[in-house]
Amino acid sequence: MNTFVISKYLQFLRRKHGFTQENLARELHLSRQAVSKWETGAALPDLDTLLKLSRFYGLTINEILEPRIQGAKVLEFEDIVKMARHRLKEILEEFETEDVVKASMGASPAVYELLQSICAEVDFQKERERIGQVRMEEVESIQKQMVAAVQLSGTEFES
């Protein structure tokens, strides 16, 4: 179970149905903070709340906890070079600057340059020096989270 994917999917479902966090919380008789915690990955809904969400969205609990991403065009981190720049920038804004820099550490030169140009306000070299060494597993984990965020956003390749 990938908490990051679930949190992004819960956010996607809420937005798809046109609700704010406050509206959804009111509908489910919960606090807005609870909804916020789900969407940031700080917590997951309990079983009773998952049941409410499944009924509310017309999905099974399994579909919420293991979302199927249909027709995803970005399957690997390196595929982000084919995305529309403005959509990639929106998605990258969901991540901490440090995570974007870490993801770039395992990227091809083309992806590294793309990330630098999209995040022009960030001095990647200085950030890399500040961060120091990072385990490859952490880099790959962040890249996978970014791919999941792209897939859940429904982003298609640039035409």
C-alpha cells in the first residue's frame, strides 16, 4: 500500500467531484484537518471513514486503497520530458524543493536540464552541495512518487 498514491488519489477524487476540503469534511461529518491529513499523507482514513468515502464516491474500499491508473502515459521518471512544461511545473510544486533536487540526482542530463529550467528559482548545484550524498533508494522513491502524481493527475504527453 503506497500512502503517497492514496493521499494523491483522495485529493484527486475530492477535486474531481468539485469539493473543497471543508465541503467534504462537512459531508462526512469530520474535520477539515482530517481531510488535509489524508491528502498530505500524514494519516490515512480509518475503516469507518473509508466505508463512508467508498459510498460517497461510488467506489470500493480496494479501489480507494489501490487506485488503478488508466491510460497513464508517464510510466517512468524519464518520460516527464514528454510532458507539457506548465503541467509538470504544477505537479512539481506539490513537492518540496529538496525532493525535486534529489530526484534530479538520478536523472538523465535531459531530465536534469528540464527540472532546472522549470525550477529556475532553485540553484540546483548549491542545493546538491547542501544535501550531500543521498541513497539511490531514496532518489528512486521520490521519482516514483512524482510519476504517481503525474499519473493521478491524468497528464498526457505533449502533442
